[in-house]
Amino acid sequence: MSQVTIWNEFRHERTNPAAQSLYPQGIHQAIAEGLQPYGLNAKTATLDEAEHGLTEEVLRNTDVLIWWGHMAHDEVRDEIVERVHARVLEGMGLIVLHSGHYSKIFKKLMGTSCALKWREADEKERLWVVNPAHPIAEGIGEYIELEQEEMYGEHFEIPAPDELVFVSWFQGGEVFRSGCTYMRGQGKVFYFRPGHETYPTYHNGDVLRVIANAAKWAAGGRGAAPRYGHVPVPLEHI
């Protein structure tokens, strides 16, 4: 069984009444409960724990790390970011949710600003499945419709995705690449857009199904590990 660690700032849910009413135990706990039916062993970690809850032991025993952050990106210690980065390159999967696009770890892995347009206007979002054969889209219909969400709009300054699974359309007219996969070293990375803290997005069955699918995909096989460094003995006679 794959071990999933769900990391969350857990700040909005303690300071914003709307977020608190939707996620009284935190977004991380809502996601953990939502993953239970999919055979994933989910634990949680938060910003204010020692080492942000991401000790070397925790990461060593994590197959997939799910990351939600927003108001406290700068409070994440650089040495913890380096620790997570190293584990991704070694093969740990990483799923970055919503405003985690501005997290230190995602920007480090992407090598870009990860900037975008945004608007909070309670507008409808329709996430179209543009790669229906991808395992992350398994069990999802042609689209996921969310009655209220925060708008993210192009241009999204990220590298071209290895695979694009979802594209969002918003009621105000914008579109957005909302489900993007990458390989970084031996690790699989998935960015998934929806999840503003004052909307019930993480109580939506399709959204939770996508996260579960992504966790299973990110924990999957990667092939042979590459070999680096000095090779004193050649394969053929020189």
C-alpha cells in the first residue's frame, strides 16, 4: 500500500471563518478522509510542526507527498525545501494543489516564476478532460464542474507539461492548464489547480478521485535508476 503524506499550511482554517466552517480539521484532514476509499494510507503534516512535519524519516517513508500552501510560502524553511527536492529526484511523487503553484518546492522544480492571473468572483469552473486515456483521469467523465471557484487564468508561467490532463474554463471567460504532469529525476510531479480554501472543492467526489488517481500514478514504477559519476571500467576494450 502506498504511503501518502498530505502537507498543509493549516493557517486559513484557523483564521478565516469561511475556511474554518468548510474544513474544521483542516484541508489536509479533508483530503486524507477523501482518500480512504481508494486504498491509500494517508498521513498528514503541517507548517507549524517541528521541521514542518517533514522530517527525514517522514520523507523516507513517503511514496507521494501532497502539498497545499498559500499565505505562508516564505515561512517554509529552505533546508526543508532542499530535503523535499532531493526526495523527488530520488523517486518520491509530488502532487501540488491550487495555490501551491507559488510554493518554493514547485518553483524550484519548475525553474520558472509559476505566475498566473487570478480572481475571486464565485464563478463556475469546468475542468475538461483533454487526455481521457491518462490514469489520472480514470473514472472521470468528460469534465468536472465546480459551481464556485477562484479563477486562475493564462498565461501560466510553467514549462510545457510532459502531459496535459485537464484544461479549465471559467465563467468569466478565461482558460487555464489545470492538470499538468512532469518527470523530475526519478520523481513524478502533478499540478492540479482547483482548491481555494473558502469553497467546498475538497468535498467534491470527482476532485478527490483525481487526487487519489494522481497519488497512485505518482507512486508507480519509474524504470531503472540512472547511474552517474566516474566509470573507471569501460564496457568494451579500449
